[in-house]
Amino acid sequence: MAQISTEVLGDERGTLLAFVESQRAALRETAAGLTEEQAASRPSASELSLSGLLKHVAETELAWLRMAQQRPNERMEGRTAWQDGFRLTDGETIPGVLAFWEDVTAELTALVNSRPDLDETFPLPEAPWFPKDAKVSMRWLLLHLVEEFARHAGHADILRESIDGTKAMG
């Protein structure tokens, strides 16, 4: 797990990083103790699996990191199927996805901690779902990750409970 390194954990930057990490932890914990097969199962009407959700959130965090850095996203190069972002492929494993995500987390945390101001903005790429010529702040990015991870943590809770009855809250 990446360390949150700020002067004062209770400041805005530390608080936002702590909330992002709390949601990451909620997602990671849903797969704890499961086999690869259990984590890849789809026990609900949804096409989602726990292992696929973990891969998706790790890649989502990387995508936002690369946007903030204004660098290409090497992970997406050559991907032909949208669904491959929601399932493990080509020998991928949960430990491998979690290790990848930990590296992304460390890189994002370092980027956020290196910026003097959370109001610093970066442009969003051209896409039908983004307004034309839009920019977002580092603060917006962190809040968006909290939202994204919290949504998927809820999905993950339902999947885990459907697999073996384990409940996140008791």
C-alpha cells in the first residue's frame, strides 16, 4: 500500500488522499481469501467479477494519472476489446493486478504530493463524454477517484456476498 506523505495528514491534500486510499482498501479487501476462480466468477445478473473490477479500477486510476501527467496511457495501447478492461486476460492474476495497482497508487500519490496547488489543472482529452476544451483540477481528480472507487466498492460488496456470504460491514 502506498504511503500518504504529507506534512499534516489532516490538511486537504492528506484528507483527499486518505479518502481515496480508504476506497481502494475497500475494493482490495473484497477479494481477500478468494481463489482466482471465485474472484473471476459472475454470481449476479451483471457481467462484473471481483477480479475484473480490481483490474478496471487500477486501469482507471492509471488513465487519470496519465491524463494529469499529459502522457499517453501505455496500458491501453493495442487493446482491441473494451471488455478486456473488466476481466483478467493473458495470464493476469489477482496478485499481479494488485501489484500493478500498488505501483499506480504510488505514482499518483507522488504526483499529488509534488504539486504545490490542488487547483492546478490539466486538460481532458477529446471524447464524447467530456466537454470540449475542458480542464479539471488535481482536487477534482482525487474527488473523482473517491466517487469511482466507492461506486465499484459497492458492486464488489454485492459480488463478494453472493460468492460466499462474506459481508463488508459485519
